[in-house]
Amino acid sequence: MKSPPLNPEPGPLPPLPGGVRLQKFLAAAGVGSRRHCEELITAGRVQVDGTAVTQLGTRVDPDRQRVAVDGRGVRPEPHRTYLADKPRNLMCTSHDPEGRPTIVEWAARMGADRRLRLYTIGRLDWDSEGLILLTNDGDLAHAFAHPRHHVEKEYRAWTDRFATREQIAAMIEGVEDDGELLRALSVVPEASRPGRPPSLRIVLGEGRNRHIRRMLDALGLRVKRLRRIRIGPLTESALRGKPLRELSPAELDSLARDF
């Protein structure tokens, strides 16, 4: 039997009355979030029985049909979700075209199952650190990223100067930057030790690209260090002193209750 070509021309598939939506199957198999899987489909990188598929409404029967991404067969994986303490200077991707170190590579060194197609739920900037989730559960990632599900995330931001009452009030009211309104649910200044930079505890209900850095910069405050210290009910103590730890079913249920 001939192997399917790596880049076959897109073509129609016969209608399948049952089955599962292709992007949902790919996400459940650990290929990526559902949105990422949709991008793979529309780019023509997904094949079903050797034919490239570009229609998002396509349904497949994984028991009868061969599904592949870039010619590599896809099979369901057991779902695993890890809580990680991301160091600074890591990309929140599985591969970086510029060759920079990624959190998926780091997670494998820290004990994550190397056989799984892990990816992050949400992101932290290259120079930010702290709690982040890695999973191969596409449904979990999809639910977490849904616009109506605002899971609280808490950060500690060290700044170059003390924030004034007016600046703190502005963060809660909302600061406009580049056409976006950036706001915090709460901002609490922390007591500062002599010789240490002042810090703020900031809670976000939704996160935009470089949200805190842009918000503070617009108010004249420069972030010297930024660390995420809570995701929903999960805090730094949930790591139990480890850089990375798999979440239990009870912890996943607790996280899902925040959706």
C-alpha cells in the first residue's frame, strides 16, 4: 500500500453522517488548542485518508479513517495537564523558528511526558515568569480561552517607583493603549523592604498581549520584574516546591468550576 503524499491537493470528502468534527478530534488528540487546529485545517496541513481537508465543518470517524497532520498520523493521547513555574527567557511555544528555548522543551526536562503533544493554555511573555498550564487536552484549552470564561489571574509586578493612588485608581478604571482598554480587577501595593523595588499585586479578569506592562507603562511606571502567582484557584503552593507538577482530577475539577 502506498503511503499518502505529504502535501496532497485539497479535495472534497464524501459526506459522513456521524463522526466528530475534525478540529475537535485533533484538539482531543493533543495536536493543539481547537483554534490552532482550525488554523491547521484552513492552511491545508490536515489530511483525511490521504486527502487534504480545508473545510472546518468536516466530520471524521477516527475508527475508520486515517487522520494526519503534515503526513504524520494522529492518534488520541491520554489527557495530562501540568502546572508549571515558568522561568524567564522561555518562549511559550512548542517550537521557535529563531531557535530560542521553549517551555515545552523545558517541561520535558522537568519531568513532563515527552510522548505528549503539550502546549500552553495562555501565554507568558519571554521576560515574564510564574504559573502557567501545559496540557494536551484541547477541550480544556478551548473552555479556558472562551471569551465568556474569565478565569482570574494574579500577578506580582515590581516597578521602578511607587504607584500613586491616582495611578492605582486609573488601572481599575481602565487605561487606553493602542486602541485597547486595559484594566485590572484589583491592585494592591505591597510593603517594600529597604533596598528592594516596590511591588504591586494585580488581578486580571482577562489578559491582553503584554497587558500589565503596557498598562503600567502608559501610566509612567516601568516594570522591572513580573511574576504570575495565581491562576483561578491554583496558587504557587500547588506546585509543592516543584518547578512542574501534574494536576490531579480534583484540581482540574476545581479549575473547571472557575469557568
